[in-house]
Amino acid sequence: MTQTSNESTACCSDIENLFPTGFFKALGDPNRVALMARLAICCDSKTVSELSDCCPTDLSVVSRHLGTLREAGIVESEKRGREVFYRLRYDQLAKSLRQMADAIEECCAGPGQWRSAAETIGGSE
């Protein structure tokens, strides 16, 4: 049984709520992606100065990038004395990405078709 246009639209009507623009804006800058990757590799909280060597920018710019990631819910911060430590929110990031992938699979590709497309792109497994 195939879906009509109205059924497909009704099925996918809530998908926009899973794709917050702030999340993608935060990941739209190579320096912020580098900071996120650095935090993922470190598996620990780091200060702005500890993270700054991954970006060819000033500490103040690195701090602003981390603020953008924090506002998007990708990292969290904790002030300890005079320093602020940042850590990746692994659980929330994984949950958000998983929800997005599930919504795309359910809405756009349907069961089974997603795997076929992934296998085509990534080669046989």
C-alpha cells in the first residue's frame, strides 16, 4: 500500500521539531566542529585554553564558539573557581542524532529502504 501525499505529510508533520536550527547552526562552523571533536576525543572536561589549540583563532573566539555549542545543547559548562570547564553532552547529542535519523527513516525512506540506501552509499557490509 502506498502513501498518498496527505498521509505522508501527516506522518512527517512533527519532523521539523526534531531539527532545531540552533543545533545545525552550531555545527555549521568548522571551528565548532573541531571543538566538539576535541571534546569527544578527550572524553573529559576541558577549559577554553586547553581546547584552543584545535582552532586557529583567539581565546575569545574559542570561548564564543563554545558558548554557541552550549546554547545548542551540544556541550555543557561548569565553573570551577576562575575557570570554566566544557564537556560534550554525549547522551543528549546521541539521543538527538538518533531521533533525527529515526524520523528520516520513518518519514522519507520507509523500513528497509534506508538500509539499502546506506549500503549503496557505504558499500556492502
